[in-house]
Amino acid sequence: MTQLDLKSIEPIIEFALKEDIGNGDITTDSLIPQEARTTATMTAKADGIVAGLEVAEMVFRKLDSKTVWQTFVSDGQPVSKGDLIAKVEGSFRALLTGERTALNFLQRMSGIATATSVFVNSIKDLKTKILDTRKTVPCLRLLDKYAVAAGGGTNHRIGLFDMVMIKDNHIKVAGNITNAVNGIRPKISNAIKIEVETTTLEEVQEAIAAGADIIMLDNMDNVTMAKAVALIAGRAKVEASGNMTLERLRKVAETGVDFISIGALTHSVTAMDISMNIEI
Amino acid sequence: MTQLDLKSIEPIIEFALKEDIGNGDITTDSLIPQEARTTATMTAKADGIVAGLEVAEMVFRKLDSKTVWQTFVSDGQPVSKGDLIAKVEGSFRALLTGERTALNFLQRMSGIATATSVFVNSIKDLKTKILDTRKTVPCLRLLDKYAVAAGGGTNHRIGLFDMVMIKDNHIKVAGNITNAVNGIRPKISNAIKIEVETTTLEEVQEAIAAGADIIMLDNMDNVTMAKAVALIAGRAKVEASGNMTLERLRKVAETGVDFISIGALTHSVTAMDISMNIEI
Amino acid sequence: MTQLDLKSIEPIIEFALKEDIGNGDITTDSLIPQEARTTATMTAKADGIVAGLEVAEMVFRKLDSKTVWQTFVSDGQPVSKGDLIAKVEGSFRALLTGERTALNFLQRMSGIATATSVFVNSIKDLKTKILDTRKTVPCLRLLDKYAVAAGGGTNHRIGLFDMVMIKDNHIKVAGNITNAVNGIRPKISNAIKIEVETTTLEEVQEAIAAGADIIMLDNMDNVTMAKAVALIAGRAKVEASGNMTLERLRKVAETGVDFISIGALTHSVTAMDISMNIEI
Amino acid sequence: MTQLDLKSIEPIIEFALKEDIGNGDITTDSLIPQEARTTATMTAKADGIVAGLEVAEMVFRKLDSKTVWQTFVSDGQPVSKGDLIAKVEGSFRALLTGERTALNFLQRMSGIATATSVFVNSIKDLKTKILDTRKTVPCLRLLDKYAVAAGGGTNHRIGLFDMVMIKDNHIKVAGNITNAVNGIRPKISNAIKIEVETTTLEEVQEAIAAGADIIMLDNMDNVTMAKAVALIAGRAKVEASGNMTLERLRKVAETGVDFISIGALTHSVTAMDISMNIEI
Amino acid sequence: MTQLDLKSIEPIIEFALKEDIGNGDITTDSLIPQEARTTATMTAKADGIVAGLEVAEMVFRKLDSKTVWQTFVSDGQPVSKGDLIAKVEGSFRALLTGERTALNFLQRMSGIATATSVFVNSIKDLKTKILDTRKTVPCLRLLDKYAVAAGGGTNHRIGLFDMVMIKDNHIKVAGNITNAVNGIRPKISNAIKIEVETTTLEEVQEAIAAGADIIMLDNMDNVTMAKAVALIAGRAKVEASGNMTLERLRKVAETGVDFISIGALTHSVTAMDISMNIEI
Amino acid sequence: MTQLDLKSIEPIIEFALKEDIGNGDITTDSLIPQEARTTATMTAKADGIVAGLEVAEMVFRKLDSKTVWQTFVSDGQPVSKGDLIAKVEGSFRALLTGERTALNFLQRMSGIATATSVFVNSIKDLKTKILDTRKTVPCLRLLDKYAVAAGGGTNHRIGLFDMVMIKDNHIKVAGNITNAVNGIRPKISNAIKIEVETTTLEEVQEAIAAGADIIMLDNMDNVTMAKAVALIAGRAKVEASGNMTLERLRKVAETGVDFISIGALTHSVTAMDISMNIEI
């Protein structure tokens, strides 16, 4: 599973705390003694896959560097309703002030991991991998993608910068797939892969000839996809894309594609129910 | 309806663009001439309430300051599947590079507005207002709350800094509600309101006596809430909170509370389906 | 007394140190060994009320995280000429380099607290509170307001964002007070108070009817103010404003207003004389 | 007169606006139409020397880039009570929102310039120059020093970085003045001047021999200062420092020192009374 | 040729100007009227390949947004001693203040392009490409790599983030190449290429089997490299690395490797002599 | 020797690490356990003068705050090929990830120090000092200048802000040297030195009369320089500038100038060969 790059998400956590706390949690700072410490537990209120434990931890650590954080499950593991997820001991103020932000992260990320795992498990006997997309919540790209990986999914490119993805509009401007691929190669470093979006078998053929590293089959029916996979014959990786519901998933995977990408994993998330209880 | 504070959301948009674009949209920058310009349209693919048009506009304007942005509907207005929402003319590169980020914002915000409007409309003949909560997606607090307002909801406090909210844990530490309110008053400016969370009529009585500006009725049954409203008798505003489903909403509103707060408006959002088509 | 939000003032202290130190205290860094440590004392050279001890401490701690800071008086307490205020043990370089910045903060803040306490004490047998204003030194708003609170004053709104203040120009544009209040209410969250500025009893009457939370009596004579207080009869808080000299203060307070605001507390400050002596 | 470095003060102005406006001027933004424009005038309510006009202008320009700013006097020029200082035409919102911040800057800076000019004028027939010190308000060093220059004063070093100033504590650690000067010279670039603080004629003699560029006479009586000036005989510049009141100033200047430095110019400032009136 | 990402280099240019200008070019700002404008020319004082024209332009534009910049050659093109490279018309102050920074960029970048072109030209009849390395000057990675591309070279990965490079130490920890490749694959997105460093033909064989995208031949003699190329037989790209002098280059290229990487292109640069003359 | 201002170079090191690491060293983070620690040695592969040890240390410390750094030589000291320079014990990941950045700094800085020492040593029996210039690599000004000092050179002004340097273009605009010096003096603080560039003995005479602190002899022949030194007679410091090769250096120094400035020290640097070996 992808590792979480804590350095990169630090500004996200700081921003989230800032938007909630602003110039101070006026209630807590006025009523709770600065030196008071206490303990709180986080408990699953529904079945699911946990993701974001380190993020929740960092929320509290940002507020109190002496926080003691103990987990009873790891990111990517299943929990049942009622299971203890984590225990946090620290500044009473920090626990009260950070509670909502920590839960906002943890519940969303666990929601994504839970949904992803349903898709992954439905085809786990096949070689096809579930991919995420760039349809993530703005500012949370890295966290959304990490949560997908925690749910057993595979990450697609992070953004527009780490892989070439030649789509229909690019092809139209370039004239054809061959022109597009040849036009781009001398302008990129030798580290960059090229993926080409195709909608017909003719385009698939042209993408193979142009030397694409990955070929996307966009909104094709299952039969055409199977033909495309046969045509490509291992010369490039194959991604299926477009309206991939849970119902249709298995049939698509059985065409032999390497990847199926699903936007709903991150664009429409149901938060997993998790509660935090503070001991007094 | 609340106005969108464009200055405050500018860093959010910049961050969102940065996470997607990084050091550059290598595909588009390699294939589309820098000076090329074109036009695109945004169209509703489902019925709903639009929100976030200025955010989408700013995404494109950040990439091309000469973008021409034209809207056919305003934030907070309903659209039907197939309706034209906006037209954008600008740098071809900017349109391709900004498309996903603009849609990620617009689809989430419209999703929130759409869901909120369902709750609001179900009790629109009553005086009770629908409130949002702090259960927003981290970093998008201001946008989530704006979208709730666009859907007809009323904004609760922005965060921990702009209103005192005395909750159960605060009360336990202070000893009782009276101590909590009296302990906090000399420590805050004269601009700050005080809300007190209550779970019984005795606590409601104590909150009234302590001079709370707003009293929250937390997880009370409808009969108790009606008694609380009668007891308060206009001496404070009243907020109902806890498991407020659409089914139960009307009965709660009929108890006479001023506000009903609903976390799901922002913590579990279904993106509204909106597409962008580029003319070539 | 308001607590000092150390997180918020950290950038102020860093900026102040940066403007003084730039790329380095070339004298001290060249002559004092890096590892040398020493002790210094801060002593009152005049009678007054101390404020800003934590700020001075943070100045030294920013330069040497191992600074040992010991205080002999708390913010808000009176000192007499010659009294020892604080003792600081730390890096010799840090003490020399930070001395002027620490004193610049401490002397200004103690000057504000001292002046405020004179006003507060002159009416301490009455219920009226002394309020500060937004006439603070740019960038030091939070520190100036904290110093007022240390001197026994009450803080007014922090800025333009945390309370509605409807002034003459706003009223003129809106047409009248009623229009102004009604125009603003649907646009703000339920956390925000509304204050209305009035200059006549008619306006006071209108402000009451519109449901203002606070009514400002601007530049009224004492008799009119007394009438206004009677008219309002507890339905809103009352603030007196305009040319409030020490001489006039008591008479104004005796009209029964809740607050008297005084700009000179922060716009024309005489630094309190405090010296720092380093042991060698 | 020193020029104002607008680039350097830009972050100061932005910080000042941010602390006052936060997430928005909720009153003005709710009541004044975004596109409304109007005119305001700034008028002296007392005699004095104006300073800070470009700062006030930048305040409004930050809020509305299309502001038209017209001045009737320049920084450093005298005005009489009732004189028109400036006229500003721009966004109605920007004028209301920026008014207090613009005045806070302008009134403080004009207050400094006014006080400085009194000192400068009292010895204007002599060659001695009035110097400022590092006793400025934290974060406003550049503005305070600019205001001193506007009042006819001469700027001393900006901070700890742009000149060597060897003070008593440095000398004690180094052993004597000679050691201190020799110890520092190989560690600094050839651009840096060296000033040495002295309290006796013996120290003055040693500072001359060590090759100091400037010699400070600290808290000496007038007779000793005259002897020091004679002893130095042009081999270094001479600065008198310590308790320099207006009464004593002329006598000190007549000893022949090049500079007299005065902390009170900036540490205890009385704001000049200036008002802003908006046309409606 | 790679395009220069102006957005990414903007902070570099701002930092460079800041370190040179600090709080202001005190000489120029004191002597040259703010509104004065003039023209300057940049001329080659030696033969070479120009690179960095847009960087030099941005230096001046940062100082004066109305700069008119005219070039007589493009990045990557050869110039002879005496050739006019560019003409810049703008604020007199901006030209004087920006001159050194603009030349510092332009001379270094042109120096890199010039040296690269010598290597590239010596094997231009062969298919082998010249690669740069990560041995660039800290903070100028993007500019150094752009200059290599301007000289006809091909860019290797930008840094540690955009390609997997499994080196000897990684292999030792993993046990062998197979373990290393298999250990890394599930942890990365599908956008990332894998390069493996090898020193023997056995390692080459293992890297092929593990499915490496690129195989580096590190410090092999020419005969072994030729055998490695034959062994790989197109199943991966091949990079030769280690002590690649101009003398040896052709023989290495003739082994059939796809890439030869050369650290000296960027770690030991001789600035190209370019002068700037201002018309007065 | 100048001390290295670690605070000022911290952002440079952070930027350098960021440009290399981006969102993570994907190879090392995937293959090396987070808790693994190891040791590495840095060894000279050529004779030279070391500079930049604290910079290299900070690179590793930024990646692992628990790094143990041990040096066997100090900045400014000579090493021979094969000498052990430093030993670093720390996180295995940190050593692998930081290796290239640490070496990029250390090799460049040692290269500068080595070249400088050759110039310095060739005239070490004379009083003349070797000066650096502003021809440094953008963003590395402070490091380049520190490395010159480590090689025995003397630092000239840091940038355009810390000394007045009146050059030919300034003189032309002002009319003559006298006008230029007199025009600038009232606009600067009393901390700033004035240097004047001259090309003839007449100009030297005028610069003396105007009271310049330093006089630059630009591109004069050796005989004229000797005459200029005699003419100045100690009334100002003297700097020789323009095409100062190692061959010509001694003759120039023998004219009696105080300083000779050499741009090539920093604009054309050959990295010193230093290697890092990690123990496994």
C-alpha cells in the first residue's frame, strides 16, 4: 500500500486546523485549564475499512506535541461496529479543539477506503486492478488517493504533471494519435510514461504503433474491450474507463484489462461513522 | 444569501490547482499552442441547485487572466438536466488544464446546495431554519458553508473562534452551566455570543438563567423539545441537533425551534453531475 | 482577563525580530561566543501596570529555545519604580540581540495597560466597562487589545469581521436603520451580533425596534445619553463613544451606559520606562 | 529625505488590513453594493507635519486597484488645522473598509514627523543632526524611521545588521575597546561601519586609536562632550545619546557633536488628529 | 526542446532579486529619477549557445512590468562573439538594478548550453542521447536542466520523486534486484517508471527479468556495455553512466546505449561571457 | 572568517531539498525501513580547501533531526585526496535521500574555497586583500560569499542594499562624481559607506574631494593604479577591479591597493571532487 507522505499533508492539516480554530477555540481556552490532560477513545459506529489514522494523530500532535497516540487497527484493516480504533492521551484542550478536525479527516478517508474495498473485493480473484481518478475533493488529492490505496485500490497519476495523458481534445488538435505522441516525446524527460485515450479499435491500433505505455479504453462496450485487449497483446497496459458501476465491474474485468478507473470512489463519499469520547 | 469571500478562498483554489498541476500539465503544454483560444460550455447532467460558479470562474482566471466567463444561472438557482450553466472562453491550455479542478469544486458545491434545498423546502412554510455544522471537508469549510447557504440553509458559526459553544465536556469540567457561562464572560470581547448545549429541561432552565444567547437541544425527543421551547419563551434562540433525518424534520420544526442543524449536508456529499465540453 | 493567543502573535514577533536582526546581529555574533550564557533582569523605572511578559519571553525563546524565564509579577499587576519584573537566563547572544525588541513590546504594552487602568479605576465602583477601539497600531491589534484587558478594560470587536457595526454611512446608504438591520440579517451566520450607531433618541428608538444587540450613543451629551439608557431599558447593551476624557468619564458612566469606548488608550501611547541589565 | 521603500512595507500593510478585515467587513459587504463608488477627503484637525501619504494610498489601493488618490501636500510638509490633505475616489466599500487602517498609519506617522520637526527646528542653525533609534514600534521600524526623516531627522542604522555598534556589554566581554574592534574587523565585509559606545574620555581616546567610524558619547555631561569632540578632531563622527530632552538639546548641539539620538521620537508617539469624511 | 515552466521559476527569480536588492538598491534609487526610462543591449563576448532569455526577461519584468524585451536569437541557438542577443527598454532603475541578476542567470545557463552542445554534437550522427544528472546547483535544478535541453541534451528524471532509481545501496538492503523491483511495484502509482543500476551482466540479466523500464550500466568498460546492450535487446532502455569524458564519448555511444549521462554538464560550469550596455 | 548565518540559509536548504525530493524519494521510501539507521563517510577525492560542512550537516538534519554529524576538518582547512572529511550517522533513508543535495552544496562551496585560496596565497605576503563580487549563482549569494571567506578572501558588499556603489552610469546621470555623492548623502542613513568607481586620475581626485569611503580603480593599468594609490594617500580605501587573472595579480597588489576583486571566484566554479560512502 502507498505510504502516506506526512510532510506533504502537513500544510493541509495546518490549513484545516486554522480554518476551524482561527484565533482560538474561545470556549475551550476559557474553560479548560491549560495544563489539564485527559484521554479519549475513537470507536467505529459502523463496519468499514479504516484510513487516516496518522492524519488524525497529526491533528492532535499539532495542537499538543506531547500527545500519546495508540492504535488498535492499522490503515487498510477492517473494523466492526463497536470496535475500538484508537486511544489518544494528551492536553485536554487539544483533544476538545482537535476532535472535529480529526474526525472530519478520519471519517472521510475511512469512507473512501470502505467504498473502494467493496469494488476491489468483488474482483479480487482476477488480475485487474481498481484505479482512482483526479475526481478528488480539491486540496485533499493526496489523502483521497491514499485512502483508495488503503482500501486496496491502485493509484493512477497524481495529477497533470506525472504522466502524459493524451485525451480526445489533444488528439483533435494534433491531428491524430501518432502526431500527438511524436510531438510530445522530445519535450519530456525520459522518466515520463505516455497514456493515450481511445474510443475505437482503429485508435487502439494507432496508439500501439505510436508506442504508448498505457492505452485507455474510454466508454467502450465489453465486447470491444475484449477485442482491444487481444489486439494490444501485452505491448501496453490497458485501462478501462467510463461509468463503471459495481454491477458491471466483473464483466469488464473479465475482458482482461489491467485497470478499471472509478471516479465515484472519491467524488461522492459517504463518511464512515466514527465517534470520539473524552474521559472526564 | 451569504456572499462568497473571494479573497479567503483564493489560497484554496491556488492549492487545488497546485496539487493537480504541479510543475505543469505536461500533456497540454506540449501539444496545445500557448496562444490558442477556444470556448467551452458547462451543462447540467442532472436536476439540482447550482453553487460555486465564481469558484469555477476563478479556477480558469487563475490560469488565464483574460478568461471570459458567462453564466446562464446564478448560485442558488435550480437547473434541469440538459440546462446550460456557463460558457467560458479563454486560453485553450487553461480550459484543458483547469477543467477537472473547476468541475471538482462546482460538482461538490452544487451537490451540497441540492441536498440542502431538499431539507429547506420540506419545512419552508415554517419559521425554522436549517443550519449547517462544522462537519465539513477539511480546507473547504468556507465553500461548504457557502454552498449550504446557496441551497437555502443558514450558516452556523464558522469555527471554534466566532461563537462560544459550551458542550457537555466543558460543563462537566466547569461543574455546571452557570459556572461555565460565568467563567467565560469576562474572558471574551463584547462581540461574542454564547450557546449552551443541553440534554434535559433542567439544563435548559439553567442555561436561560445564565443568560445564554442560544440554547441547543441535543438529541431530545420531540415532546421534550416542545416543552423546552415553551420554557425558553423567546429569551434565547433554540437549536435542535442530533440525527435529523428528512423524515423526522417536519415534526422537529413543528416544536417551534428556531434552528435545526444537520451534519450530513456536508459530511456525506453526492457530487452533482455536470459536464464540460470544449469546442474544437 | 482575555488570554493572549500566542500562536497568533508568533508571526508578529518573528517579523519584529526579522526587521531588527535582518541577516544577523553582526556586532554580537562577532564578539560573543556562541555557547556563552548569562542572566539579565528587567526592572521597572516607573510605577505602572505590567503587560506583555509572555511576549518578551517569546522574543528570547525565539532566539534561544533553552531560555529560562522567571517573572516576579503577572500581566495586569501594578509595579513600583525599582521593582524587579523578570529575570531571564539564556544565551548571551540571545539576550543582547533580543533586548531592544523585547523592551519595545513590553514598554508599549505596559504603557497601554497603565493608561487603561487609570480610566478603569476612576469608575470602578460603577457597572460601566471601559472599551477599546480599532484605533490600534497597525499589526499590533491583538497585543494592543490584550494590553487594554490587562489594564482592566474590556475588548470591543477585534476587527471588521467579528461583529456587525452599522455606522452613519451605512445607514445613509440603506435609507434608515430598519433597512440596514433587515438587509444584513439574512447574510450573516447566527453567531454574529449587530451594533447600531445612533446620534439621536429617534435613532435609538429605531435601533431598539430593529432588534440591535448593542446600541452606540455617538457624541451625545450626558443628558441625552441618560434618556437613551432609559429608553432602551435593557433591551440592548449601550455603548457611549466620542471624546471621552478622564475628566468627563464619571459623568458619562453615571448615565448608566454599559460601555464607554476610548481611542486614545491605543492611538497615543506613552511607553512605560523599563530597563534590562545584563550580568557580566 | 529618505525614500519610502514601498515593496518592503507592502507586507506590513497587508498584515494590517488582514488583522482588521479578517474574513471580511461583514457590515459593509452586506450593505454597500459592490460596484458603488464615492469620494472621501482627509483633513487635518490639528497643526503638524504630514507623513505616510503613500502608505494611506496603498491601503486603499490594496482594497481597490482603481482608487484615484490626490494629495494637496507632500510628506514632510506642514499643515494647519482644517487643511485638506488628500482626496480619494474609489470603491465605496474600499473607502469604508480601509478608513481606519489608513488613518491608523497616517495619524501615527504624522505624529512622529510632527514631534521630530520640533526637535530639528530648535537647532536648525547648527550643523548637528537629529537621529532616531531602534526604539520603534515592533513591525513598523521602516515606517517609523521614514516618518522621522519626513520630520527632518536623520536615520541611524536600521537594525542590528547594517552597522556594527559596540556597546558596554560587548566591550566587557572583549576586554577593552581595542580588542573588540580588532576582533570584529576580519569577520565583516568591507561595507560595514563600526560605531563604539563610550562613557569616558579615556574610552573616546581608545576608540579613536582603534579606528572607529563613529563614536557615541553615552550619557556624558555637556562639558565632557565638548572635550570629546575636541579630542576626536574630525577623525570620527560623533553621536550624543541619553536623556535628550528638548530643553537640553541646544546646549548639547553646541558642543559640536554631529548627531543627537532621541528614543522618544518613536517610542512614545501622540497621533496627529486627522479625519476622513465620505461623501454620500 | 523542453519548455521552461515560468511559474515554477518565478520564486527562484524573486529569491535571487531579493538576495541582491534586499531593502533597495540604495545607489540607483537615490540617483536615478523614478520615471526615467532607457534602453540596454545584451551582447555575446564569446561564441556559444544562448539559454535563459526568458529568465533574464522575467528579472527585468519583475522590476518593471512595462519592460519591452526584444530578442535577436532564441534559446538553443548559437551566437558568435559580438552578436547582439537582446535589447531591453524599460525603467532606468530597473535596468541598473536587475543587470547583475539577469546576467548571472543568463551567463550560467548559456555556459551550460554551450558545454552540452559540444557533447551532443560529437555524437549527433548516432542515436544515443546525452542525459543530465541531479548534480545541479542547489535551487537551480529546473534552470540547469532547461539549459541542458537548450544545448541539445535530454533531461533525466527531475528528482527523487518522478522515477524509481534502484541503486546499489537499495539492492543491498533488498537482497537482490528482483526483491527490490517486486517490493516497490505495489507501493507506486501506475505512472512511475523503474530504472535499475547494474554493474555486471548478471545484474543486467536480473533487471531484465524483473521488468525494469530502464537499465543503467554503471562504470562498465565499453566491451561489457556492448554485451549488455545485446543482452537487453530492446526489452528496456539503456543508460551508460560514470566518468564520461568527451574523449571517450563516441566509443560509448557506439556500443548502442540509448543514453549517456554526464554530471559535469551542470556541476562545473564556466559562465559564458555576455555583457550589458546601457544607453545614456 | 565570516560566520555562516544558518537562519538565512535555512530556506535555501529547504528549497534545494524540495526541488530534489518533491513529494518523496519514492525509491528509498519504498525499499528502506523507516527506522533503519546507518553510517556514511565523506572523503576528499582531490586536494582542496573544504567549505560548507555546516550546510551539508543541515541537509541531513532537516531530513532526520537525530543525525549525528562528526567532522575531521573545519571549513577553510586544506585536505588531501583520500582524507576523511566527515562522518554522518542517521536515518538510512535520510542519508540516501540527502546524499546528492549535501554533495551538491559541499562540492561547489569547496570548489570556490579552493580557487580563492590559490589567489589569496599568491599574495599572502602583501597587505592587499582578495574581494569577491556580486557575480554569484542566483539564490546562493550568501553561500558563495561564505565559501570565498573560507578560502581566505574578504567579502565585498552583500548586495545593492548594504553599500552605495556609484558606477559610471550613475555618474553620467548625475553629471559628475561630486553631484552624485552630494545627491545621495541626505537620502541614506548614517550607517552606509559610499564607494565610487573611477577610470582616470581626474575622477580619483574628484572622488577624494567628494569624501568617498572607498574608491574603485576600474580597468586601469598598473602604473595608473600606483599613481592613484599615491594620490589617495590613505584618505579612502582603494579597490582594483577588472580582468584580474592569477598571472597579473601580484603586480596589481604591489601597486598598494587595499583590495582586488575577482568575479571568476564565483561565476565559473569547478566542483571539488568529494564522495559519500554508505555502510551497509
